[in-house]
Amino acid sequence: MILAVVVVAVLVGGGAIAVISMNNKGGESPDIGAALPVYGNANLDAKINGDDLSIIQNIIDKKDGYTISAYPFADACKDGEINDKDADVVKKIINKEGTTVYHLNYYNDGAVDVKTKVADTKWPCEDLMVTYNSIMFIMASLGLDDKVVGATSAGKGNYDAYMYEDMMKDVEPITVAYDAQWNGTLDTSSISSIMTKHTKAHTVFVSGYGNYDANNESAIEALGCDVVRLCESNPARDETLASVLLAGFLTQTMDKAKDLTKLYADIWDKCDAISKALPDSDKEKFAVMVATPDTVAGTSNQHNYKCRIAGGASLIGAASQDIDTWILEDEYNKSLDKIILMTWSNENNGHFFGDHNLKSSKLIADFTEHPMKLGDKSVWTLTDAWANKEVYYVYGDFPTAMDILARGYAMYPDYYGDLYKDSCDKLLSLISGGKFADKGLKFVFSLSDMESY
């Protein structure tokens, strides 16, 4: 069941917390920048415990200052009233007994705006179905490899088979079909089959990015399968952090979720500090493309937006532009400092986890053999950025904090270098028992790296 809700941001303890009312009183200010977005979390911190139960009881007892308007998330049953039923739900959560919980789901517009709706989910979530690399990344980081029983990335379509080897051992595939706008429809028969084989599989965790995942949400819910949308790869700090807490709560891995959230918050805030401290004279003017250098992403595109969060200056306006339009406007060499290509692990490039075989010639050819030419040369190779080898290939599917950091490192290695190395080491130590931590993996390659690989 999905109910619309208006959410505003309230600054508490240096971070924005998603709440329903500006009149949020009391409760512990979260030290990780975002609250656990679950009804029953009355004081809007990072957990549901006896403190929340006390607030609910005070509202029931009509104690001074304790009302549903003051503590809207005390309404654990999301029925507009605070009574013993809400207390019973919180007691079940504290006692780890199964129940239905109401929480925020995250919906991104495919660019930078994030909205929420209230959804209900059967708790706890045990056998898990997942989509999208960055959703899998969160689950792997929370130590849930052996809990995943279905995935859109299972089989031949798996981008990072090496990275998610433990997760993919016995996973059933979920077929997904995309239309021309990349609206993804999950095959309900795949989901139904998984639910039959795994009786505890009643949840699919999907990306909140546009309609990329589970565009047919209502049909999935009709199966009795709850859809949980995480804001895992969108350029919205507090929604991203809250999503990690939500995933941890629903899968009963809250301790790891808190650690992961703190790491993301620390990376994000340090990137923000570096970006704000950059001298105007050092601002790099960039063009960023996704997968192939055919379209230059505009400022309303999340990939461009993340580069700007990291301190870059976009050369174009809000609308993305086809390369032929951009070239015809003679923008291809006008103040262009950096060329950035977002790329993934797939059949064209397996270095990022994958089979560790960097397809450097294929990636370089995307630029040098591009069909848009002036004379016999690709337009990209005519830019000063190409002549100066200021061309960077960046792994494009980390959770947002690392996405921002990787883009920052590509544009400003002197400013971001130490944070990049330290953060990569920490992040990789969380995946699959740390087996990637000592592999020397790189997620940013320069043109010089590619040419000498």
C-alpha cells in the first residue's frame, strides 16, 4: 500500500532529517545526519527502542507536550491515531517479532529531485530479492550475501560477477525489460516463482532512481511482494543515508547499517568541504558522458550534478545535449578542462571487479573512433583536454558518496587523493569479508593510464 506524504527537511545536529512536521520536539538528535525513516521511530533517531515506546505511551496518557503533531512518527500503524496498537507494533519490533511496518520509500525523478511515499512492508525481511548494482552493493556491505535469493543481475546479465560472487552463487534470476526511456519492468512470473521456492521471500529492494527499477510496482505488490525503494545512487545526502538505515532495519543488520551510514556521511561531508574550499581559479570546466561519449549530460542529470557537488563547473545548461548539437554550437573546445566518461563493469570492460581485464582499447575507441568527426578526426581528439590528456574514465555505479568522491578525484587529484585512497580501502574492507581490500583496484583511470595499460 502506498500513501502520499509531504516531507520537509529539518536541520538538527548538522544534518537534515526527513520528518513530516516542522514541529518535531524532543528526542535524540541523530549523530549520522539522517533518521531511520520508519513509523514507530517516534524520536527520529537511528533506532526503534524503549525511548520510542515511552513517547507513544506519553501521547496515549495525554502528557503535556506529547501529541501526534509533535511526534508524527509515533504513529506506527499510520492510521492517524496514537493508541495501544502503535505501542504493540513497537513492542514487536523491540522483541524481534514479525509485524507490518510503515516507512518512507524514495522516488527520484531521474535527475536530482527526490520525493517520498509511505509504504508498508512485512518485517523482518529475510529472503531478499534485489535489483541494480548499487542496491547489491548495499546488501553486500551489510553482510547479506547469503540472504539474497533473487536478482536482476543473476546469470549473463550480472555486471560484477566477481564482486558479487558470494551473493550470486544460488540466486534465481529476475527478468527485467527496459523501454526506450529506460523504464524497467520486472517480470512478475520470475518474482512469483522465487516466492514459491523461498517462502520467506516477500520483499524486493529496488533503486529509487527514476523508473529504472520496478516501473510495474503495483503489479509486484499484487503478488504479495513488498517493494522497498532506496535512494542509493541519487545525489541527495540525507535521503541516501536514511535509505541505508532503512535497509539495515528491514534486514536486521542495524549495527552494520549505522557503520556504513557513518562512513558515507563522513565521505560526503569531507567532499563537500573540499569542494567549498576550492579556489575559483582552480575550478575545472567539465563535460561528462554516460557509457559512451554520444551525449553530454546537462546540469539536471545526476552524473553532471555529482561532478558539480565535487566542485566542477559544468559547460552546459540543464538539458543534456547530443554530441552533434554540442559540436555544431562550437562548444567542443571552449574552455573544456576535463572530459569524464562514466563506465561500468560489463562485457566491454571487466576491470571494475569483473574479470579484472580492463578493455582500454575499447574505451579509448569510444572517443577516437566516434562517428562525429571534423575531417578525418574525431571531434573529441581535437580538444585541448584530449591533447593535455585530461580525459578520465570513472566507475559509475558506487553509492553516491563514493560516486562524488571518484568524480572529485578525477578532476582534482591533489585535493581528493588522500580521501579517495582512504575511503576506497575502508569501503572495500566491507565487501565479502574484505577480500577486495588488498587487490589494488582502481576506479578512476586517466587517458595516460589507458594508453599504457
